[in-house]
Amino acid sequence: MREHKGWLILFSTAVLVLSLCAAALCYSSRQVYVPNEYIVKAQPGSDPALVRQAVERMGATLVQALPVADHYLIRLGSAGGHASLYAGRAKSAVPFRWVIESIQPNYVYYLCAVPNDEYWSKLWNMRQINMPTAWEIEKGKSRVTVAVIDSGTANHPDLEGRLVQGYDFIDNDNDPSNDLIGHGTHCAGIIAAQGNNAIGVCGVCWNGVKIMPVRVFGAGSTPTSMLIQGEDYALKNGAHVASMSYGGYGDDPAHRAKISEMATAGMVLVAAAGNDATDLPSYPAAYPEVISVSAVGPYDAIAYYSNYGKIDIAAPGGDDSLGEEAEVYSTLVSWSNNAPTYTYGYMEGTSMACPHVAGAAALLLSYGVPATEVKNRLLASARPPRSGGMDSNKYGAGILDVRAALANAIVRILEPAKGSTVGTSPNFRISIQGINLATVRIYVDYADANDDGVPDDPNEGLVIDGTTVYFYLNSTRTAIQFNWNDISPSTAMSTGSHNLYVSADAAAGGGTVSDWCVFTVAKRKIEKGIHMIALPYDIAQRSVDTPDKLLVGAAFGYGSSPRSMLIRWIATPRSTTDGNPVGYQLYDPTNPADSVWLNPTTTLGGTTSVTGGGYVYDTALKKSRFVFPAGCGFWLIVPYDVWVDESYPTLDAVSNFDGSKGFQIPIYKGWNMIGNPYAHSVPWRAALFTYQGKTKPLLEAESAGWVKSTLYTYGGSSVGYQRVSDRDLLEPYTGYWLYAQVGGTGTDSLVLTILP
């Protein structure tokens, strides 16, 4: 790490922020350190008398030694502050030994706002959107009303005091509490179930915010005419936010007119994106005046059922593929003989995601954010998923982060991208907005025992703080940018998994914002240009482990610009009557029958033949098993540098691979594009060929007229083709041309065996 020895820098009041909110303690947006008190660290084993002398030279008093080796609490006078510290250093010119290594504020910790509600442990959704620290800022005001336009809202005990007069358009009366399906009650609880009342659950709006129940659904559907009446009631009776957990397909001009009227009147409109796992737009979510919400499960992955495409933001909706407890838990009602029973239970859907965002909008209004700014603030503060990569088609601006929205401050890790693979000297880029730069803390490779992204130790892995962040700001002060060499000039970043955590305080108060990610460092870079490559992997799920996953940074989609290309020469005969090779094929990620990657076999006259790759002997199955892409050679064209993700198990590492039998690759008459199937070099002369029941080593196979022993590889545009003789090694991650004089299908097959 760079050393910056300026005196004032040593005494920065950088604020250390750890989001330990689900446990017991965390930093607050209130006063974050004791005025005029600091903790100094002395050189190891320093005499306390020397420490006291140094402290007094600073114009301070040594209060006590702390129960951490070489750490002391000191206090400045009433005129303390950084200027007096600086002046204190120059009080005397008498030489003495300076033993102080570092200084920090005496921080203040607070209990986070964690409610005592009975089922708090089930509410992963509230923790996912950072509600504990959001509640430190705002819990809700009774002057804000959210219309839950739905199936009604029961008079649930956990909603006591939170309901205002609504209307039932199904029964045409003033009592919308007969929610026969529980849907509206569940959504209302997500928004406004009372917090800290020792029962049930807690909604996004812990306190104060009112719910206006509008019943327009008796069961699962309702006509436009009734929907418009319900929306009109919410508009004319003063609702500030509309939670609309419903949708239909196709533009509805009458409905669109009412939505426009509500938006013009200043209502914040939030709608569910739909549960059909399609990119078809669902209305009203697809209208530009509405905040469209997709659903995620507890681990940030988009829910399997959630619509995508026209999405503004993602929020917790649940995912039952991970078990019932991965759904959203909230207030429910059941009925027997027209009598309600008030309960709690799980539901899932974008219907559940929608009220999280509606509740967040209500908190922003409670905090004094103008309605015209609510949508922009929610979207600007949304965070990327913590793994799997950011896809705006699924997540829109990202996942709801209520704390960041209230604080109006953002730190977002842009590089390395979450889940990405980078080189041993990666670039780091963190977007910032509305933060106090003196409070920045950036950690790399820190301990995280509970896997929540937050460093366990406030000092381990700290690479940049408020004293040094100014060296890494871009010219507009909108991003922090640095390279690993800037903070570790003598050591390359090791290969494997790494973590990054960034935190800072909002400049205008309102709490702490943070972001974190996990990324992988690889040492094997493929520079932009044209390459003959091989990938030594045993890939079982070819449709999942696609080339862009193995070659990180390469974009093969037809819509990608610039586009990478993966091309394979397929030597298999075109048919039983046409012995010519199939020839060049381009990888097509949109084609489920793609012959380059997804389906490396072909059927000729009822016989299935391999178009590339090869076989290994599976001892468990007691038969040869096809693996891919090991053994294949590819042309790769990349317009920029990409990295090989070496976290995949290579062929050598496959537990049931019998190295004594080698790796078998089918060879056909004519030119064949093969690859070294291993992640290490192997001697070409040791290769074996089997033809018509006979096995011969390379040179004997050449003498028998089966193959040519000379291979060709490609050294780049400045080098061109290179000859590889029988005395050379086959290099890892490298493809080769091999010419065979025999070989076909059935009894005429020629098999190349490469020993590890």
C-alpha cells in the first residue's frame, strides 16, 4: 500500500462503518465518535513513559492504556481538533523518540433498529433490503397513506391502528376487510405491519404509515371497469402511494388514462411485473409512469417465475424452489363460516415484491423526499445482486436498498464486476454519490466468517480509508479508481477467490451505505486477436457452462458489440454418402442445437458420431463417457483481452478420469482441429492411434500411412502458422491442426489417445 506521511493525514476522522445490524451493534448516523477523544497505537513494546511524552507533545493527555497491545486512549483539550494536533507537534524542538504509529477516533456504537417482533428471524426480505439501518433513519409517518388496491385487507392485529377508511367494490360497501384469499392482507403486512409490538412480523414501514384498503378482487381476476373504480377511489381519497400487485397483458387505453391521471396528481405508482417468466410486458407495470418490480429470492437471484424485460427495480418476492422459508412471510387471514382467523404465512410472487417498493416509497415520503424524486432515488440507490452478475433485463436498476435510498448516498462497485474473473493486477472502480469522503473504508481480502460481506475485523484487509481516498478520486469526484499495483506494487494478486467491501457515511447524514462483491483472479489471459485454443475442462452442463462463462469477458451474442467469435472445424463426414467434412461452424448461443458447443455429436445413417471432444473411461459407470470441450480445438476471435476462468475442474482433476487409459479423441480423414485436453504440457511423440483394432505410437502410425506427425498451431497475426514436430510438447490451452489419411465412422474409425 502507498505510504502518505503528511501529518494531518494521520489524524483523519475517517468513520469506520460495519453493518452488523442483524446482530446487536452497528454505527449510527448520529454522532460517530467521542468529541476530542482518540485512540493511538504505539510502536510494539514501547515504554508507556515514551508514549505519554509523545502524546503530550501532541497537546493531548494520556487517559489510559487499553486492553489491546500498545493501544492508548488520549484526550485533547477543549480547543482540540486537528489544528491543535498539528500545532502540538511543533511545541518543542527538543529531540525525543516518536513512538506513535497511528491514531483513530474513539468511535461510538449504537444498537441497530431491530424490532422485537415474534417472527423477525423469518424476515430475510427485510434484511435483504437493508431495513435495520433504514429504520435508524425513518420508520414512517402517519401523514403518508398507501393504497393497497387488491383483494381487501383484513383487520389483522398486526395492522391495528394502521388502516384508514377504504372501499369494497366487490360487495359495494365500506368494509373492505373481507379478504377471502389473503392476498391483499399479505401485501399490506409487507408494507405496514407494526414493528416492535412483540407479535408477528414487521413491515417496511415500521410505524405510522397508513394503509387504505381498496377491494377490487374477489378472487384472481377483475375487469378494467372495476379496477379503474378502485384506482379512482385511491386517487380521490388522498392516497400518496398505490401498491398494485396485479397485471394483465396488452395495452388498455382506458386503464392507461387512469394511470396517467394518478401520476399527474403526484401519486407514486408501483406495480408487480408478473409471474409468467416471460419478457412480455405486464400492465400497468409496463407504463412509464409506474415503477415496475421484478422478484428475487433470498440470495439475490431473480425468481424463476418473475417476468423480465421492462423492469425498473427488483425486490424480495420469494423463491419456493429453495424451500418454503425462501418465500415471503407476512400477515394472513383465513375464513370459516364467515369468521376470520388472523394468522401469518408464506407467499411468493412479484405481488410480494411490489409492496416492498411501495413501502420504501412511503418511507421516502415520510422522510420528506418530494414525490417527484421518489422513483429516481429508489432506482439510483438500487444495488447490483451480490453474485451472478447484473442483468438490467431482470433487475432493472438493481435490487431495492432502502437504507441507501433514504441516505441519498451511493457506493457501488463497478469493477471488478460481481462474480467476474480478472487478472492478477485488476482494476478497481467504485461509483460514489453524496458521501462523506473522510469516512470511506475499502477492504480487500478480509475475513468474513458469517458470509455477509462485512469484514469481521475493522483493521484486516483495509487498503484505502478517508486519509488516502483523495489520491484515487477521478477528476469529477464521482468514482474511486485504482489498480492493485497502486496499493501493492511488489505483489501480484493471487489466483483464486477474493472479496471487496466498501462503506461510507452519507454526506448529509442519514446513515451508512456500503457494497461488497466476490471476484476471481485468474493468471491466464487471452489477448485480443485471433487464437487457436483448447479448454481442458470436463463440462457436463454445456448449456449452463457456456463459453462466455469459461472465457470471462467474451461476449458471443449476436447483439453484442463488439462481438467475440468461437469457431470450430468439424471433421465429421457430412453424410454416409458424402465424406467431406462438415466444415467450419460458428458458435450460436441462441441455437439449442448448436453443433459447436451444445451438441458435439452428429447422426449419420443411424450411427451417432462425435464431432469433437473425446471420451474418458468412467469407472463408476464402467464405460467410456463423453466429455467436452476437452480435446477440441477452436478458433477464438476476441476484440479485447479476456481471461480464462480456471476455477472449473480440468480433465486432470476429474475424480473418475483414468489417466492410464489416456484421453481418446475421434479423428476423421482429412484435417482435424484438436486441442491439448490437459492443463499441462504433454509430449506429442507419446500419442497413440488406434485403427481397425490395431494401436500404434505416433511415428509408427505415420509409417503405416494413418496420419502425418507434423502438427500446426497459430502464433498470432504477426507469427502466423507454426509447425509442431514429434519432438515438441503440446502446450496447455492450445489448439492444433492434425492431418489424417484414414478415419471415418463405424469400423473405419481412427482414435487418437493422448496420455496425461
